[in-house]
Amino acid sequence: MSTDADPTPGYSPEPDDAEVGRRFAAGDEQALAWAYERFAGQVHGMAVRAFGPGPDAEDVTQQVFVSAWTGRAGYRPEQAPLPAWLVGVCRHKIADTWARRDRQRRAAEAAITEARTAPESTGPQVDTAVADRVLLLAELEQLGQPQRGIIELAFFEDLTHTQIAARTGLPLGTVKSHIRRTLERLRTRLEVDGAALHA
């Protein structure tokens, strides 16, 4: 006769963090699920402290686990616990995101400087092109994920549709649809904002 203290037949308790780390390094997909369940909150908290709540923090959290899983061959469970390793990966992803933001900021500043220093003879044409670039950067900031990430991969990193699909894990048709719809939206917004700016 069984009692309440008896384990349920077939029941297997979840492993401790050390075992999850060992299984993660060995390529056990269940370990990836456990790792996300246990440590995503900590990773997301770091990203929120860096960027505030929103798309950047969510994107960094996702990137950390994708990068950690694809790069798990570099993880040594005997050298560091898995959450500590994930924190290190998160720091790198935060730095990458700050660098991307800085590139966008410098591109906007360069566009403004170009507008101010352009010779008078080229006047309106250069001013219009520069204003459009500034507006485009501003509009990119308003996009949600994954649209924003896809557009940045296409235009800031010059990746093809196929390369973007491979990088993001999204179907090629989905990538093409996101780019087409996002460009249509940006074109419409730029026409409206640009008309107001140049009026």
C-alpha cells in the first residue's frame, strides 16, 4: 500500500542547476528549456537595467539564449555555473546593442553635420536626402521586433533575405513579408513626416 510520501511511479524530479549546466553543454534541448525557465528572469532584468523595459531588453534576452545555445561548445560546466556564464553572454549582447545604438546615433549626427556644411549650390537636394536619413533613423526606433531587427540586418549589415532568415531562424517568406510591409510603412511615414519637415 502506497502512502502520500511515496514517489509517483515514473516521476523524475528536475535536475539541479549543476546538472542542467552539464546537460546544456552536452546539447540536451530539455536543458535549454530548463535554463530559460530558471534564468531568463535574471538575464531580462540585466537587459532592463541597461535599456529600460521594451524591445531592446526583450531582444537582448532572446539573443542571449540563442547565442548561448549555438555557442554551447565553449561552455565548461566545471569552470563556471550556467547562470554565471549566461550573465557573461548577456554583458556581451548588451555591449553589442549599445554599439549598434551608437552607430545609429553617429549616423544621424553625421547626416545633420552634412546638412549644415553642404555647399549652397547643392542646397535643397542634399538637405532633402539628409532629412530623409534622419527621419528613417527616427522611424526605426518606433518599430517593434522582429521587424526592426530584420530591417537593421538588411540595411546596416547588408545581409540578404536568405542570410537574415538563417540568422533569425524565421522562414524566408516571413522575412520577405516583414521587409516588404515595413518598407511600405516607412515609405508612407517618410512621405508624411518629410512633407511636414520640408514645408
